[in-house]
Amino acid sequence: MEERKLQELTELLDSKQYTRLRQFLGEMNDADAAALMEELKEEALVKVFRILPKDLAADVFSYLQVESQQLIITSLSDREAANVIDNLMADDAVDLLEEMPANVVDKLLENARPDTRQAINHLLRYPEDSAGSIMTVEYVALKENDTVAQAIERIRTVGLDSETINICYVLDAKRRLVGTVALRYLLLSQEDEVIGDIMHENVISINTLMDQEQVAAQFKKYDFTAMPVVDNEERLVGIITVDDIVDIMEEEATEDMEKMAAIVPSDKPYMRTSVGETYRKRIPWLLLLMISATFTGAIISSFEEALSVYAALIAFIPMLMDTGGNAGGQASVTIIRGLSLGEIEYRDVPRVIWKEIRVALLCGFTLAAANFAKLMLFDRVGLYVSLTVCLTLVAAVIMAMLVGCLLPVGAKRLGFDPAVMASPFITTIVDALSLIVYFRVASAVLGI
């Protein structure tokens, strides 16, 4: 289906049937039209965008990838580019400008309408990843002493330029947020009723400096489609809508996954990231982990004489290290998820440790029992070697799970992202600890 539509779009463009091309894209959903245009070559993409009507072009533009947006903006004249910015929602315009070179941003703002420039500068002053930086200033604000008729008239005036009109925000004389009223209540109320009498006064709002991850948690908690953003004096300065939250959740999840895999986070899609960029994102952690892994080699070297006496012990080193790393990884992922969702607080650390110890004991002894049977029945390595391996296995699992739960909690307490303390980092630590315990147990049990 998509290939057929792309072929039709290409044919209309090649045959210069621009009126039909506008109609063809105009009949599609804006997001679908943007996805289809993304499949075009760069020159064709810019050409199609120029052909679109101004209002449709702005709607489609907000759904394009950042790279495509930059290509279009830099291909247009200063006036044409400013027109695009003027027709974007303020938060979408800010997202674009943050990715553009400073000289391009200056030109765009210089040619933009004064109200657009003011709204963008207002959003740009907030810290990155804060509620203020992702909010939009296009919303419907009503006065508490307005009548329903006046409110509906205002919605008709500013509604087209607002992010949403489903919820309207009621302000007092000092622009402080005092309530909300849903559009459906306005439509069902008498025209002479006063907004202050029908509004919902128990308003849940977000501070401009709240981190975007916490904002997403608020949306999940209250199941809202939009939330107001207020400053420290409770004055309404913008709103955040659920479509922004979906983007944030995807961004945060991707960032956590990359950190858990020991990759420097990237804001570009994989297919749009060059080999050089991918290399630069991965090599720092690989170097760090490689250097830290040399401690494992040093530990093995220090017990080289003992290993020469009981060479059979060497065969079980990979199994012990892998099992410990897997156990630590399981614990860390569970704890990191709990910290991210707010299910685990610092005061819960004693309960977390106690729970992980019990889980580790159950897992450790189960694995040890299964491994002991295998060693005795199939490998036939002897009772003492089997005991050495199995006791180490229990200790390795316990240590791994404790490290896996304590490192993320400690990172969170120190203000770092818990995802940094995920599998690769934990595995390196657990590998070293497992080897130390292994050789100490071997010395005690086998007398080497």
C-alpha cells in the first residue's frame, strides 16, 4: 500500500500535476503524509513541501524527522522559513530550533512574527528536559468572571491556534491558575452562567522546572491528556499535552536502554547515525570496561600456581562468571525499573536488600543443587571440586544480586542515572568478586 502511494506521489510530481498532488496529500492524515514524504529523495522532498498549501505544509512539517525539517528550512528563503516557524506550535518550533546552527536560528527569529519570537524565546529560557522546555504556550485561558457565552466566543477566536480546546484554564486577575473547565461543560451550561461557578477548582499542575521524566509520571498517575504548567507564583505559563509525553517516554526509554548497554545516548535514529558517530558513542564505555576487566586477568594470574595443581578448576570459571553476571543483570534491571517508575525509594533499601538476599539464596541453592548433580554424575570431577564449584556458585549469585540492587540505588542517591549501573558495569564487578571467592573457597576446601 505504501509503495503504491509513493509511486503515485512520484508520478504526480514528475508529471507536474501539482494541483492533484496537493489534493492527494491533503486527503491523507498529516502523519501519514509526512511518512510518505520521508521516502522521497532530498530534492523531491523540498519540492513537494514547497508545493503544499501553507496551512497543510506547517501541519505536515511537525511530523517530519528533524533531519528532514532542517533540510527544508535551510532550502527555503528566510521569509518562507519564517512562515513555517510562524505556523508551528511553539513547542514544536523550539524543538526544531534547538537542533539548528546558531546563525540559522538568529535569521529565523529575526524574520518571525513578534508573537512567535516572544513565545519561542520564552520557552528557550528554561533548562533542557524541564517541563518549561517542552510545554506549549498555545492554550485557551478564560477569566473566572466570564460568562459561558463569553468563554465560547473566546474559544472560537483563539481555538484554531491552540494545542487543545478540550480543557480550558481559568485564571484570576493576576493570571494565577484557579480552575479548569471542560469544553463539554461549557456547551451544556446556560449562556449566562459564570465560569467561576462551574469550573473545577481542584487543579493538578506542573511546575516549570520539573524534570520531563517526572512530568511523564504525573500523566501516568492522573491519566490526563493535558496538564497546565505554572511558575513558582502559580501563574499559568503553558500546557503539556499527551502527544509530547509519548515522545518523552520513547526518548527516556531509549536513553535508559543505551545506558544499560554501556552506550553513550544518541538522539538520532539508528539508520541516520553514521559509522563514525556510532563508533564514538560506543568506544568510551568499551575502553573503560576493557580496562576494568584486566583486574579479572590479574586475579587469575595470581592463582596460576593453584590452577596448575587443580587444572579442572579452570573449566568452571566461565560458568561461574556468566551465572554471576546474569544474576546481577536480572537484579539491576528490576531495581532500575522500580526506581524509574517511583516504586522504590531510598528508604526502601533495607527491604530491597532483605528481599534480594532471600531470592539469591533460593536461586543460588537451586543452581548449586542442579550443578552438583551434573558434576558428580556426568563430569565426575570428585566431591571436593564439586563442593568448591557449588559453594562458589551460591556466593556468586548472592553477591551479584546484592551488587545489582545496591549500585543503581547508590547511583540514584548520588544524583546519577541508575541505568548507568546496569549489566556491563555490574558484570565486570561481579566477575572479579566471583573469581576471588572461587579461589578462596578452593584454597579452603582443596587445601591449595
